[in-house]
Amino acid sequence: MSTSTATAPPEAPRGTKREILESAVVRFCGDSGDGMQVTGSQFTNTAALFGNDLSTFPDFPAEIRAPQGTLPGVSGFQVNFSSTEVHTPGDSVDVLIAMNPAALKTNVADLRAGGILIVNSDSFNEVDFKKAKIKSNPLEDGSLAGFRVFQVDLLKLTKAATKDTGLDAKSVDRSKNFFALGMCYWLFGRSMEGSLRWIDAKFKGQIAEANKLTLRAGYAYCEATEAYQTAAYEVAPARLPAGTYRNLSGNSALAMGLIAASERSGLPLFLGSYPITPASDILHELSMYKNFGVITFQAEDEIAAVTSAIGASYGGCLATTTTSGPGMALKMEAIGLAIAVELPLVVVDIQRGGPSTGLPTKTEQADLFQAVFGRNSEAPLPVLAPATPGDCFWIALEACRIAIKYMTPVIVLSDGYLANGAEPWRVPSIDDLPAFPTKFRTDPEGYKPFMRDPETLARPWAVPGTAGLEHRIGGIEKQDVTGNIDYEPLNHDKMVRLRAAKVAGVVADVPDVVPAGDPEGDVVIVGWGSTYGSITAAMHALRAKGHKVGHIHIRHMNPLPKNLGEAMKRYKKVLVPEINLGQLAFILRGTYLVDAISYSKVEGKPFKTIEIENKVLEVMK
Amino acid sequence: MTAALPLTRKDFQTDQEVRWCPGCGDYAILAAVQSVFPELGVPREKFAMVSGIGCSSRFPYYMNTFGFHTIHGRAPAVATGLKVARPDLEVWVATGDGDSLSIGGNHTIHMLRRNVGLKVLLFNNKIYGLTKGQYSPTSEIGKKAKSTPFGSVDRPFSPLALALGAGATFIARSVDVIQPHLKTTLRRVASHKGTAFTEILQNCNIFNDGAWDAVAEKDVRDDNILFLEHGKPLVFGKARDKGIRENGFDIEVVTLGDGVTAADLVVHDEQHPSPAYAFMLASMDSRPGFPTPVGVLRAIDHAAYEDQVNEQVQQIVASKGKGDLGKLLHGPETWEIK
């Protein structure tokens, strides 16, 4: 164990020799007021601009400010950055920055043996131990013996760095995360330029000055302190496919995908939404883009959010509503209405831990049943699920295209992990985006509200204001073709089957699955949504060890891809890891009579690669 | 078929069989709406009727316009989305006391708060009709109904007082069977910018027959109803010999004559600077000895929500320039991989 305690930077030689790493996992953790999300995002952006492949995992409490220094108040941000392809935020942490004892206590278990631990020693005192419910000082009781511990008096050093700015004590305290960020930039030989620019754009006057001084001081401190010379690393840029890249989170990608769909369909975008974690960022983001003609409507509740969108869709908008699981539950009757009146609508569910309020800021995949089955009566609709943060863009586009083409509501199932997680994203050219220019029905000749396109079974979209097409729609059962109220038994049976056939027919637009890894063999890992990264990494690791393993990742949850049943049969075992109690596994068993083995974990966080790897080995036995 | 202007009442009738009970007050409301719509000079295709659930909400099926029969209580929210997306349309909402004040109460108050340009016809029959006779949020205390065989203990809402509390810019009241008054009121509703909230006292002859007899029956109503006219004193009574006079912070019913003249009475002002005046009118009918005011209780000018929303979008487009998708996709920072 190497320890360094310092309150002022001593002299040290320059020109550090850096150890080359393939990849590194850094986690910043501290109080929810310590700016850990900002610190992590800044480090991530710098790694992205440097050219690393990366994956992030922000993890924060539901409370905005839980009591300072306590265990429930700990907020963390983990980033895995690499010179090779990255699929997950990393199973274990190489460098852990802990701003207080509570953060250390809740995070140290993930630090790998021999990993670097930087602690803010200013906070390691009796008062903070008590808040963290720690009995003895971990810096002295030997419990950290397996790590390389660096004790830094972050607050004192930040005070020293900012003493000439005349900033008050509270503001100085809030700058200290930049000291830690500066240290990490030095440890990995990163430029501070991006963050300095960001500070200038984000803050003003004294605060900006203090943050910049603190960032530089953190960097200089490591540079000048001998102990850190043995902790200097380099992670080379990754060899990603050629192109222009940006860093992108799932919720931003979704917002952009909806705007792109508006442009490519030629329809104005309407978002009806009610604030809910972790979906609110989509509302925030779209409300900034009014210059794209976007109308954002913050509704009085979840029901008004979806029903206003249905009203806008009736009027001819590309209409969408965004929410999380509890909001979905409230919207379901209205989604049934959209199914009954056959209007396009995109419903985005950023899944979180449940039931009820559950774990608002933690991830889960347990709304699959709700999405596929969660309405009264026979009420099928297409369900899509993005696999990565960047995929949220493509899924949003696809959901809009299907909704319009088939005149149906479509549910997108993202989750908290994809929503807040970020990855490098290759920016597509606009010409690469699907175009689906939309035409409303205008010809009164032969028009009936529920006549159908023979190929898609979609009814015509005839918007109010079109002369000669006046008609009535509603949630009451309607007569085939005419749309008039009709309670006849045979007509109802026919309409139920027609609506089901229309949604089943969406399979024509669903690409066949192509398993990654081995196309046949011992085990196929079948996943959906945000488990993509962990499964991919596990599959690669297993194949590297000589196992015959494939990976099928489903993006179209309903209807399922045509060849899925066939593709699964080429393996001896089917393993389905999910952050729920086996919902996809249940659907696969019911649909294909396949002996799908469910692998469940519902801890509010993603699978580790090693967990899936071990499970595959276990089922192979 | 495309209908040419000028339109007639027939242009607004559908071929669908009207399925209200014989004798229902809804027929009278439908007739009044179908006779007023052609007068408005609006092409038929520009009308959209939106409704929730209940007897009143079958209304769109009988109007040959665009129509959307939605789900229980949600008509104001669906209509808000439609109106914001399509300010060019004339969007009317048909709803009832259960639909808009019970299950849809939240949407009703927020529609009013925002002042969305919707014409709301609230058919108030003080009962749940389509579910066969349960008391409603406007039923009087002690109401004996299917779900309250021993009488309800709930206090009722005054729909118009509630609307005022939510910031309504227009509230009116009329009676199903007083056709000329109902038509006059509908014309006013049609011309208001923002939410025009109208309570129509409507008889359910099956489950709550006679609920409004005091204000609807020809032989008694004149003593119980106060026809409001802007700029005119508040006079009522068969002999037009009674009026409403200010009394401190309150009002009182007085008889004209014996030194009391029309000049002593409150003069109706739809644009009274204080909503308290309209609130006094809206809640008058709940006080013994006072008449039920009908007509336009309040009508003030305020920007309509859909205009403000769309103007903001246009302003942002003008100031920032039309959105560039390519730039958006690139975000604040990119890097190249060769």
C-alpha cells in the first residue's frame, strides 16, 4: 500500500513515464451535492474527444439532497474508457475517487484488488464517520490494505488554490470536485482544455475563475507529487470505424430521433409529457428545440400527457408522450383508445425500478409485460427496445415510421441505464436516415374511416379540416369499414382479429435476427434492451475461451422477428438474462415452446459481464 | 360530400340513429347546436367535436363534422392537444357533470387555467345516466340514487364557481328547453377566444326527472330564473318586480316599488374587474330565495393558450433560425476517426 498525504504540492520532477493500459474504469463518488455527475460527465467528454471508446454508468439517489455525508446521499459516476471496443461500464473499478466516508463505504467493494483509491481525507473525521455509520477510521484500521490509497486534503488544497478569488467558503467547497477531476486528468495524461472551455461556458465571474484554478491545481498537484508518478497511465484512442463521432446519452438520442422523424416524415412533432424520473430529460431537451417547430406540452398529469398527444395525432402531428413505468400505468386506458381509433402515437417508457414508486433513479427491465399486455381486452401494439444509448436514436425513428405506416401506437422501452448512460456515437449523414414522407387522405371519393390498405391493414389518416372527409371516431366498437357504432358479435370478433392482424403484420418490417458470435452451438444468450453491452462482452469472453456461444439481441419485442424461433433452435441451450424475473423468457417459452432458461437480477443496476459469463458456463454443464 | 357555404341545419345532421332516451334534454341541445352552427360562417370541415364518456358524450356521432368520442373525463385534454396542434379548427367539447367534474376534473381545471380556445358544453343533469342512475358531483345533498339509497352526504360542486376558481375567462349558463336563450348563449360561446365554459341545465327524464323544473317549467320558471344582460340591472320575476341589490359585501333580493327602483339594483357587467362578482352570480342559485342566473356571467379578454404556444414557436424560429438537423446530430463537440 502506498500512501501519500499532502496539504501543499511539493517539488517533483516532470516528464512522467506512463504505463500503457488497454482500458480503465474510473468511478467518482461522493455526496449528491459534491458534483459527481458533472465531474464524471466532464471526464467522459474528454475521453470521448481523445478518441477512446467508452461506456458510462451514472448512479444517483432519488433524493435531490439527502442529508449531507449520509449513505443514502451517495452519488456516483462510472466510466469505462478504452483503446478497444467497449460494451459495458466495467465490472470492477480501477480508480475510485471517494469524496467522503459514506461514498467509500458504499463503493469500495467494487474496487479491484490493487486498484487506486483517492480519498478526500478532509472528510475522514468523527462527524462524517458517524453519518456514514462507520465505527473505525478505514484509513487507519487496515481495511484498505489491498488498495493503493492516496489521501488528499481536497478542501484545504482547493482553499489554497482559490484564496485570491475572494470566494466564500461554501462556494470554495463546491469547487473541490474540480480538484479531483484535475487529478484524474493528470493520472491519465488528458488535456484540460475541454473542461476549461466548458467551465467558461457554464459559470460566470469568480465561480468560473475558482473552478478553473481548482482544476489546474489538481492537475499540478499530481504532476508535482512524487507518489503519483507510479500512478500515471495512458489509454490510447480506440480503433472505431471511420467517421465523425460525438458523445451521446440515451435520452438525448431519443429526443434527436424524434426530431429526425419529424423532419423525415414532414410532420410537426408534438410531445405531451408529465415530469417523471428518468424520462424528464427528453421533455427538457425537446422543449429547447422549438426552432424545429416542436410543440412541447407539459401536461397536468400522465393521462393528459398521452391524451393531448392523441388529440395532436388526430390533428395530423407526429405525436409522442414520454414517461416511466408508473406513468405508463396511468396512460394505458388512453393507449387502448389510440389502438381502437387507430391513430399513430409513440409512447416512450424509460423503465425504472418498481413496483409503484420503486427505485426512481435505478434501472430495470420489468415493464415488458406492461408494454406488451398491459391493457384491457385484446389490445396489441408494436413494442421496440433500444440496445445502447446511441441506438435510442434509431429506435425512435423506427417507432415513428411504424406508427405512421400502420396507424398504431408504438411503445419504446428504454431504461434508466440507457437514458443516462453515454457512448461514442457515429454521426449519420441525413441521407442515411430513413425517409417516410406522410400523406393524409384528401380524396372524399369512396372514403370510409375504417377502410384499410390491403397490404398493411392501416386505415387512412384523414385529419380535421379536410373537406368532404368529416367522420366520427371513438373508443366504442365500430363497424368494419364504415366506423359507425356497432355492437354486433360477429363484427366485434372481426375487428378484434383485424387489429391483431395489423400489428402482427408489422413483422414484415422487422429484420430477421442474425446471431452474433457462433451461429449455432452450445448456448445462445437471448437479450433485449440495455443488457446488450454485458451480453456482448460475456459472449466475446466465452468465445475467446473456445466456447460455442451465440448472442441474439431483440430490438422488436412485438411482433418478434420471423426467424427467432428457428434461430434459437440451433443451440443446445437458450439463456435469457434480464433485469426482471424472466419476462422475455416467459414470452419466448409461450411463443416458441422453447426451453428458455431465465437468468434474473433485479438490483437496480446492469449485469456484470462476469455474472453472465459464469451463468453461461453453469448452464453448459 | 363536400358541403358548400352557406350551410343549413341539415348539413350538420348525420345518418346515424340518435340513441338518447325519448324525452331526453340532449335532443334540445343537439337541435340548438345544429341550428347555430350554420350561422357561424365556418366551413363544416373546420369543426371538430370532442367528447368523453356519458350520455352527453355521444354528441359527436350526431353531428356531421369531424368528431372524436374519447374516454371518460379526458375530452378537455384530447381537445387541448388538437387545438394546440391545429389552432385553425373550431374545437367544441361535449361533456357531462360526471365526465368533466368527477373523473375529468383535473383536465377541466387545467384547460380553464390555460385558457385553451375550446367551446365547452357541460350538460348538467345532476346524475349519472349512462351507468343508470348514481348520484353525481352536482347532485344535491341527500340525493337518493342507486348508489345512495339512504341519501348522499356529499356536497355538490357549482360548475361555474369551480370554473371561476380555475381562472375561467368565459362562463355562461343556459337551459335545454329554453331554446332561444340557449341559441343566443351558443352564439356567444362560438365567438369567445379562450375557453368558453357553458353549463347547460339538462333534464334526465329517466333517472333524475324534474331536477331543473323550477327553472325550466314555463309556469314557474320566471320567478326562479334571472336572465342576465350586460349593462342591464338584475331584475327577475314573472311581473319583473324583483331584483338583486348590493348589501355591504353581500347581495339581497328586493321587491321593486315602495321607493326601490331599478336604479338601486346591481347592473350586470360581464367584464367586471373582479371575478368575485361572477362568483356571486355563479353561486346564487344555492341560496334560498335567490334566483338562478342564466346567460353570460363573465366574459373577459385574455390570450388563448394555443396562440401563445404557437407564437412562441414562431418567435424561436425567427430568432434562432429554422432548426438544422445536421447540426443537431453533430451536437456541441465531435471528433474524427480516420
